[in-house]
Amino acid sequence: MALTQYQNFLKEHTVVKNTASSREIKNIGERIAKAAQDFFEYKGAPEYLKDYAWEYNLVKDNQKNAWCMPGGKIVFYTGILPIAENADGIAAIMGHEVAHALLDHGGQRMILSLAQQGLSLVALKTTENQPEKKRKAIMTAYVIGSTVGAVLPFSRKHETEADRIGLELMTIAGFNPEEAPKLWERMQA
């Protein structure tokens, strides 16, 4: 599913090729991919990435974004490059995004979303004989409670994990980890 989405995305967007920036994204990506392999070998799971077919693409778009799909499909938007400022900044972003893929955060979010939808259907069914006003109040409470109690903490946990593993990956790949906090400050600004 991710591969199909990735291929469709590339068809619908302008991929920047054969420029200094696109070569830098590929070079840094290869170093981060090797660092990920070294990381899993050290952790005793040398086969963990065997199905990864790494790709690194720079896409012409003003969005300040980058992402990595399961299987190692990486996209950087040109709009994030000024915030990255340098190779260490790019490595910090890429390490973070690759960490999300390695930790299967996308799959976990999909499962949580499906569970949230399923429980919503249960709530709808169990309140179907209630007056409309009460039913709306229960559903509103459910949506707020599940978002604040489950989705947001889950999301914060994922971001913290990706920050930590991303920092490890960029360091293993030979980039300066002291750039990461500076990068995140620039992103926040």
C-alpha cells in the first residue's frame, strides 16, 4: 500500500534530479540507511531491513516537510532545505523521519485510528435509543476523551521516540548531533 502511494506521489509531483541538493539528499540518505543497518546489527537484528529498498527524492514544493514511508521511501520537500541549513540539519530531519518508518509508527497510527473508529461505532450503537441531545453529548465526550487520552499521547510518544532514534542514526552516520536541537528550534520558529 505504501509503495503504491509513494509511486503515485512521485507521478503527481515534480521530482528534482541531478542538482547539488538532490545529490546531497541521496548521499545523506545512503549514510542514514547504512547507519540504520549498523544500528540493527548492533541490536542483534541484522535482517530487520532486508525488505527495505531505499529511495531518496527531493520534490519541488514550498512545504516545510519530509517523510519516510515503510520500506525506505524518503521524500524531502525543497521548502524544508532553508530550515535544515546544512548537511547536519538534513541528517537530523532524515534520521527523525527514517526512525518513524523503522519503528512502524505509521502502522501503529493506522491501528489506533481503526480502533478509535470501531469504538465510535460501538458508542453509536449503544446510544441509539438515547435522546439525540444525550447521544451527541456522549459522542462528543468520546471523541474528546479518545483524542486527548489516547491519540495525542501516542503521537507525542512517537515524536519523542523518533527524535531519540533519529539522533542516534545521524550520529552513527557521522553527522554532528549538536545540530539537531538547533534545527528543531529553527523548525519551531
